[in-house]
Amino acid sequence: MKISGPPLGRPPANVSQEQKKPALLDEKVRNSIAGKFGQGKRRFSLDRVMPKLSKTAETAIAITFLVINLSTLLKQVFCLFLCFFAQKITLTGN
């Protein structure tokens, strides 16, 4: 993740759109990443991860996001199963 934005100090009088555009794009990326971390903290107790070493923290965060992805995949598979099952019942029921 790249950190960009306005330089420190007094802002210049005139700032063009071309100078603002990279900062806005980076902010959008940061917001989506922060949103995923917020979801991990709320739903998957990522806030309880308190490892002492940075390597173990990275591992714990990676495992948490693996669980988030697997739960999303499981939800999609379950929905497909329900749709297939409901369609099979309606075809054979009538």
C-alpha cells in the first residue's frame, strides 16, 4: 500500500486535478482495505489477535483472511445447492 497525499506544510494556493487524482485513488484503495480489516475485527475476532512477534501477527492475519474467503465461498456454494434443490423439487413436484 502506497501512502500519498498532500505534502506537509502550508498547502499551495492552486492545486490541479492531476495532482489530486493519485491521492484520491490511493485513498479509495486504503478505504477498501480498512473495510476488510473492520469486517475481520467485527465478525471474525481479528481484534483479539495479540501476538508478540511481527511474523506471528502476519500469520494470524493471513489465516483470518483465509477464513473470511472460505466462509464467503461456502455461502456461495450453499446458495447454489439451495437453488438447485429448490429447482429439482419444483420440477418433480408438479
